Amino acid sequence: MPIILSFLLLAGCSSLGGIKLEKPNVTLAGLSVAQMDLFEQRYLVKLRIQNPNDVALPIKGMNFNLDINDKQFARGVTSKAVSIPALGEGVVEVEVVSSIMRIMDQLRALEAGRLEGLNYALTGNLILSKLVPKLPFEAKGELSSSAK
């Protein structure tokens, strides 16, 4: 009997690789300055991850790019492990790096009236496991001073 049970468990585990996961919804939930110096700035980015799947997403890490008004603003990576519950959501904080020139270009364009607002594009991957190595995500939205 234990042998049959072992085979059933192995068969069940191998079928996990066949699960088709829907892409998570990842949005920018906040952006704040963590550290500033002459050459680079560090920001704390808060990402809201919504899991549309009926299984939890055990995230081992992530990588992403944040563009503002179609120009690269910052890149981020983290190896923070987090689990997003099935049909649930969570907020992950990641520190990103940007240069002063990227910020100055955006501020000059705003001041000159060439830009009406600050739009963002977020693209990246959630790193899960060997069975499902990564789930890509992308989102677009508008930055506002009320984002927290």
C-alpha cells in the first residue's frame, strides 16, 4: 500500500508542471526617495501583485524595468521571497536605482510644458520555481501625487 501511495504522490507532483498559470496583475502602488546623491538616486518602489489564479504564487524573486513617459527611469531586482495567496494580492517593496540625468530630463520636459503628466510602464518577470520558471508581467498607468 505505501508503494501505491508513493506513486500517486509522484504522479500528482509531476502534473503541477502542466498547470497553466494566468499572468498576475502587477501595478505601481508607490514610489518614494530612499537615498539621493550626486550621481544616482535610490527609490523604494511598491508593487501591488494580484494573483488571478486559484493556487498561491510562491515568488522567489523578480526583475523589472520602470519607464516614465517612454524613457527608462529605473531597474529593479530582488530575491525577497513572498507568497501571494490564491485569488489574493500583496505588496512587495523593492529598491531601485536611477541617475540624476533621467530625472532632470523629465523635470525639464514638464517645466517646458512638453509633458502633460507622468505616465509609467512597468515590465518584468516574477521568478517562481523550476516547474514554472517565470511569469512575465506588464502594466501601464499614470503617476499621481496621491499614489502611496
